[in-house]
Amino acid sequence: MSAKISEGFTLIEALIAILVLSLGLLGVAAMQLNAMQSSHVSYQRSIATLAAQDAVERLWAELGDASNPGVCPDAASVTTINADWNAQWSTLLPISDATPISATDCEYVISIQWNDARFDENQDGTSDSVSSLAYVVELPGRMVSP
């Protein structure tokens, strides 16, 4: 009679071990999902950094324009740069702001915002679906008065 009871305990022990193992595997799967999301965010931030550097280089090219060398790009030039820049980079990054470059004198703020639908809502109900990156650059030129 005691042999049958010990066989039953072995079965229960095996079921508990399978339960513990399955909970551990669920934890590993959750960590893997989190790692994949973080990797994607890192990828998008890298693209945004390249896009911001491209905007800076476009400003430098406009500063060195042969028709008006040494003069910082004005609002009309920045509008053109924004349109060209947006046409190129919006295919690689879901940009939510079409005018990334704003200017004050010879100081330019390059602000890139992009949407990431994977992070629509947090547990507390707030939204993180928009990520942003800001660069500030000051060109060593002069402003021409209008």
C-alpha cells in the first residue's frame, strides 16, 4: 500500500517541476520580447541621429553656398532644407514633425520626433508612442538683416 502512495507523490513532483519550468520559460520569452523592442528603439534612434547629422550638413552646405558665402541660412533656406530633408528621411523613419529645423540667428535646433506604435500605452495609461531627439548647432556665419 505504501508503494502506491509513493508513486502518486512522484507524479505530483513531476507535475510541479513542469509547472516551475514552464513559468521560467515564460519569463525568458518575456525578456526576449523586451530585448527585441529595445533593439528596435535603438535602431530608430540611430537613424534619427544620422538624419540629424544630415540636417546639420545641409546647413553647413547652405552656409558655404557660393552665391552668398558666410551668411547663415535664412528662413526661406531652412524651409527648403526641411522639405528636402523630410522627403529623404520620412521613408526610413516614421517622422511626426515635418519641420525639424528651427533657427534663431545662427543657432539652429534640429528636433526630430517619430512615432513608434509598439509603445502606444504604458501600464499607467500614459503614452510613449512618440520618441524625440534634439540637436543644437551654431554656425560660425553672420545673419543678413532682412
